Amino acid sequence: MSPALVGPPAAWPEPVRRVEPMTDPTRSLDPKSSPARKLLIATGNPGKARELAQLLTGLPYTLVTLADVGLPDDVEETGATLEENAAIKARAYACRSGLPTLADDSGLEVDALGGAPGVHSKRYAGESATDAERVSHLLDQMARVPDPERTAQFRCVLAMASPEGQAVTREGVCRGMIMRVPQGSDGFGYDPVFWVPELGRTLAELTLAEKNLVSHRARAAREAAAMLHDPGRLPW
């Protein structure tokens, strides 16, 4: 699908301020790299972990993963919304680890599908489906949707929780269009079919640094980082 065939909605979100990537994103995930207080990044998805490592650089915390603290990625997402799922994960891992914890839930919301797959994005083609199978299922569902009506958004909710169970959430949205065929080999999930008008490419055609300028997770992380830089804004 040619970008010229898909006109953008009347107004796109304001561009995000540039998020400078870390020189070495893996360094902040080393629990021994700094004496600063630890912040647990509760995801078993390596793509998300890499993105968050770059987006949250410069915080007064040492970022650690579930593997660093010896916890499995086994908390079930039983909520009915992205907000509920993010909070469920953040609270559960904060309680288990004794560390302040950040967790997210993200979903693709397609206008022509009434907001689906939404909170069911990961399970849209079945519990054990691969990224390629989920993309294929989405394209099948949208086969008859004309180009101008293929608008969609990625939405990310980040939840931050204390070991005592207090939590707060922040949200980010990235608007775009659904392509008819996948393009690009980077990223994960539905990235190969999500075209970003402000950059003229799919999310899977962007470098990680470029993706972190515009993505839904980048926008949510910027809001979360502002709170983590100022502990007085946290509810604990």
C-alpha cells in the first residue's frame, strides 16, 4: 500500500520530544552497575526490555529485569483493560521482589474493527500464536477495509507500583495506518504493518532510536520518567 493512498486523520498527536538513546542500553540492566536504588522492569519480552532500557536512561535507579532478580514471567493478565493488566503485573512483581516495579500492557486498536484487538492483541490469533500469525490474522480481518479507513493506534499503559501495593499509571498513544502487507524486519508484534505517517515508514522499518521518538511506549515512558525523577509525585 502506497502511503499516498492513505490520508492521515484531521490531526495527528503532537510529535514527541527527542528521547536520546543510551550509549550502552544493556548497562542499565546490570544490577551491579550502580549503587542507586533498583527499579524492576517486569517484562519477559526482550523487545520491550530493550526499548524501556533506552527510554528510561538517566533515572536515579538501576534498572533490573525479572531474570536479574530470579523471577519467572508468569503473572496472568486477567484484567479487562490495559490499565488493569499493567497494574496487576506491577503490583504482583513489586510484592514478590520487594522492589518498586514498572510493568506495561499495550494493545493495537483498529478503528475499523471497533477498537479490536485491543487488550486481546497478544492472543488475537490464539494463545500460542506467533507474531507472524497474529499479523496474518489481522490482515485477514481487514481484507475488505478500504485504504482511507485503515486507521489505528497503538496504546501503552505503564504502571508503577510499590511493594506495598500502591500503583499509578501513565499512558501513551501512537496513531497510524494498517498496511496491506508487512514491511520491515525490526521491532516485534504488529510493527511490520503499522505505518507511521510522520516518518513515512512502518515501525518495523525504524531503528530503535527512531522508534523511541514516536512510539506509544516512548510517550508513556516519558510520562513515567517524569514521575520517577521526582519521587514527590509518586503515591508512596
